[in-house]
Amino acid sequence: MIAMLMDTLIALIVLLGALFALAAAIGLNRLPDVYSRMHAASKAGTVGSALMLLAVGLHAGDLATLARALAGFFFFVLTAPVSAHLLAMAARRAGYPLASQSVVDEIKNPPESI
């Protein structure tokens, strides 16, 4: 009974991770500019990959493997958005333009301070 519940939980985590990875892949293909694509890859891709890593750690059934998977999970969740932000800043400095659908350019026109 417990094994069946654990297998169901792992299957749900894998399915949820796959849905996030699919959303990231669709975002990479459909969004108009490099900044929007980077946002899709860093947010949905990070969550999808992290959930898959968590599912692998749970499926292994070994505490050492689960600990490594959790360490990788936290490392990935903490570092992927920061690296995407740095890549976006580098793309901005290199001159990649915003999409024509973008309404506000907060780097060119910073918001007023509170």
C-alpha cells in the first residue's frame, strides 16, 4: 500500500515536472524576444528540471541519493534564475532589442522611486 502511494506520488511529480518543461519549451519557441524566452527557460525550465530531479531522488529509495538530489534541487533552483538574469543583462548590453509588443523599458526609463 505504501509502495503504491509512493509510486503514485513520484509519477505525479514527474508529470508535473514534464508539464513545466513543456511550458518552457513552448515558451522558447513562441515568445518574441530573447528576454521573454530567457524568462520562460529560467522559470518554467528550472521548476520542471528540479521536480524531475526530486522524483529521481525519491524513486531511488536510498537516503544518500535523495540527499544528493535535494542538494542538486536547491542548487538548481537558487542558481538558474540568477544566471538567466545575468545573461539577460549581457544581452541588453550587447544591444538585443525588446520585442515590439513590450510596453515598458525599465532599463531605459527607470521607475520613479517610492
